[in-house]
Amino acid sequence: MQNYFSIQFLWVVKSLWRVSNKIPLSMRLLILFLVCSIGLCYASDSYAQKTLISIDVHNQRVEDILKEIEEQSDFDFFFNNKHVDLNRRVSISVDRSNIFSVLKEVFAGTNVRYSVLDKKIILSVEVQSPQQEKKMIVSGIISDVQGEPVIGASIQEKGVVGKGTVSDLDGKFKLTVASDAILVISYIGFQSLEVKVGNRTNLSVVLKEDHQLLDEVVVIGYGTMEKRAVTSSITSISSKDLVTGMGGSTIATALKGKISGMNVSETSSPNASASFQLRGVASINASSSPLIVIDGIPGGDLRSISQEDIQSIDVLKDASAGAIYGTRAAGGVILVTTKKAKEGPITLSYTGELSTEQVSRRPQVLDRDAFVRFGVGTDLGASTDWYGELLNEGALSQRHVVNLSGGGHTAKIYATIMAQDQKGIAIGDNRKDYSGRINANFNLLDDLLEIGLHTEYREAHRDQRSSSSYFDMALKMNPTEHVYDSTSETGYNVLVGGSEYYNPLAEVMLKQADNVDKWLKADATVKLNLPAGFSAQATLGWEDRQYQQTHYTSALHRTSLNGSYKG
């Protein structure tokens, strides 16, 4: 039967081709393609009808059944794993049934469809169009436990982006949703609810106050207040929201995406400070950066503290910040509160981070072969990747933090030691940081006397020999120029000739730079608790900051050889 069909099919094709000489070639090819396609489909269906499968399994995975079909036939299955549930359990018992009957039982009750092409079975899913999806209109009213309408409550269809509404002045709402929709109802200061619509078209929802949320304390610059009493624009981030243990992470990195309206910009250089923007670019002193306040002290640097030492970060974004801190807060305020000593068991923790950086995309320049082939310049015999010579790819950065905390009512302590070594992506751009922080509290004489001690020290070593101009020079360099020179005392091919053409790697390596910053801050607070609720308190503090800059340029550096550092 199959051979007979093949003969007849070829005869039809030849006949059509002979009688269609007057038809354009493109039309003839199209007819031939259609005829061949019909024949192929017929042949595939015919083979599928003749192929008999025997399977007897109970509670078997769909994946295993498909493999069994492939073993008993010449068919192969093609499908998308995301569309076909291979782990679904199926029980099937067939004896010498064609493959269509078997597949019908395997995928009964699902939206999986199958088509046969030659000896390939393609599995797909029947997707319901939005026009086919059953919709319904749901209306309702949102109120609190006192029966008062909640104005402006958010009603969102769960899992559907952009599908939602808000309650009106009477707490009423109306929304078109899917028949199996779940509504997420929320409002500031109230517990969020999820309501399954089902067959209901009218809902009555009662929201309960979230007392835990309203009782949370936030820092507002001149003290602390409960959230229920705050009317200004404040965003609070707790320590648990900050991601730690991620290689190369910083406080700026941890804040990305966590505060609405705040843009955080960082560079790959370990010596560059992150840039924050809260309230646009306009301010009195033309600065858009927010004011950093650490433990009540304005003008702080986020690099001076470790992520592990942060208790909370509160961000003031509205005009109230300017009322507290003046014109310095025109760009907003970031308030950082560090962890203090607390009662509890003595705990010792360690955090270690290792990271490396790679350049994902580099500028395209002529290599040696192209340079010589196009005759751009003189062939000096080398093959140099100047841009790559300036990169510090694969260099390992590391960060280690040890923390000690705990104690009893009489004496408690919180201490942190941190050591960090950061390798920049560019040669000659590195940084090392060392810091320590101790907070200790003592309650003596039956709480008559309270003593608080705070000490912190930080030291930063900045190696800043690299410059963007060196990478610009690398793009101009002859790729046949030698980087190194064994006859030179320096080991580098020091090109003397001014600033228009020089060896950028020698420019970096024949210099030394060590910029050292040292901070030391200490304060002690003594509080005397007097009868009748009276107290007397005295604080003594001391702060010292030193900056030391050391630069060295080799006598064999090009600027030295040129004389008077001209170049």
C-alpha cells in the first residue's frame, strides 16, 4: 500500500510539471511544494496509524512513557519542558494500539496537543486567548473595624501586572477580573488581605489595623517617633534588608532598588565614592547629593562603617529635611544608626567575601595582523594588546569581618573588626581598609551609674596610579610596539617623546602612590540616675583625622627622562 502510494504520487508530480510549462516558475515551485507537503503529511499519518504500541503502567511519569513509545517505534518527541509537565503521573493499559490512541490517553484532561511530521511528534499547548478567558465584574466596599469606609485602599488582581483600582470616598470599588482571581487589598497602617473571588460579584472587606507597623520607631533627625505620628516622607531600611556576604558588596550596593526615587551610581574603581540622588539636581549649592548623618553626626562617610554595624537606615526625602539640617539637606538626608551593645548571650560571628572583576565588553582596535595588512604604520615586530596590558582581570578582592556581641545587664559589648583588600579592574587602582569599632555599656551601683564607651578607628590606603587617559593612549598605540625591554633597567620599553605617544603600562608601573587616611573617634558618656526621676549626664568626646600622601616617580620614568616632568 505504501509503495503504491509512492508510485502514484510521483506520477502526479510529473504530470503537473509537464502541463504547467506556461505557469511562471515561482508558481510551479509553490505548487510542487504544496503537493510534496500533502504527500509527506499523508505518509506520516499513514505510518502513525500503522505503528502499534503496547504499554501497561500504573502511576508512571509522562517522561518515562514517552521514552517507552520512542523505544517501540521510530518516532521522536519534540517539546518545550516549560509547557509539558513531564513529572505528571499517568496510568495506562493498551495492547497494540496506534500512537494517536496512546497519546490521547496520556494527555487526557490537559491542554497538550500533538502533531505528526514525518517521524517526529511535536507536542504543544493550546493557549487560551484573552478573548476566550472568562471575565467578571466584581464590586465591593472596603471598611475598617469601626465600619468607616477606607478611602484610597489598593485593590489588585494577584499575579496580573497593572490590573487594579482604588476605593473611592465611600470605600467602594469596581474591577473586571478573571473568574478565578484573587484580590490583594492593602492600605497604609492596615494588614493586607487576599480575597478569593469565586462566584461572588459583590464583596464586603474589613481591614484591621497593623499595630506592629504603626508602633515601629523611625529616626527623623531630631529624635525618634512612631510611624503612626510621622507625616513626612520617610523610608526605613533595617539591617535584615541589607544584603551581606556578597563579594564586592558595599552599603551603596545594598541600597540599590530598596528606596523609591533614589538613584545610586557606582564605578568599578575601589577608590571612587558612590553617588546618591534623592530629590533631583537642583539645590542651593548646586549639589544633588543627600547629607549623610551617622549616629546624629552630619557630614559622615558611608565608607567609614561596615555593613554589619548598621542597625537601620532612614531616608528623609521631603522638605522637612531642610527644616532640620538647613541648606546642606537640600538633596535629602540619609540617617544611619549603628548597632549598640545589647543584653544576650555572647556571640562571635565571621563574614568572609572573595570577589573578582572582569571586563564584559572591550573597544575594538586593530590587532597586529590587521595593522600590518592595512599598512597603518611601521611594523616593529611585536604583537601587543595594549588595552589588556592595563587590566587587572582575575585579581582577587577580599573582605573579612569578625563581630562580637552580647553580655548581661551589668556589662555588655558590641565590637567589630574589619579588613578589606580591593583590587580595581585597572592596574594601579587598589585600596586597603582596616577598621575597628567598640560599643560598651555598664550599669553600676544598682543602675545608679551608667557608663557608655564608644571607640572606632579606620585606616584606608589608596593606590591611585591609574588614569582614564592611559586607556585612551592604549587605543592609539601601535600593536606591533613592544611593552617590555630586557635591556632597560626598568624592564619596560620607556618611550620618550612627550605626551602624544608613550607606554601606558610603564607610565603606571614606574610610579608609586600611597594615600593614607586615618580616623580615630572616641567618646564616653556618664549618666547619674537621681531620685524622683531626675538624672545628670556628661559626655566627653575626641576625634582625630590624619591624611598622608606619598607619591614616587622613578628616575627612569619618561617624565624624568624628558626633564622637569614635562610631557
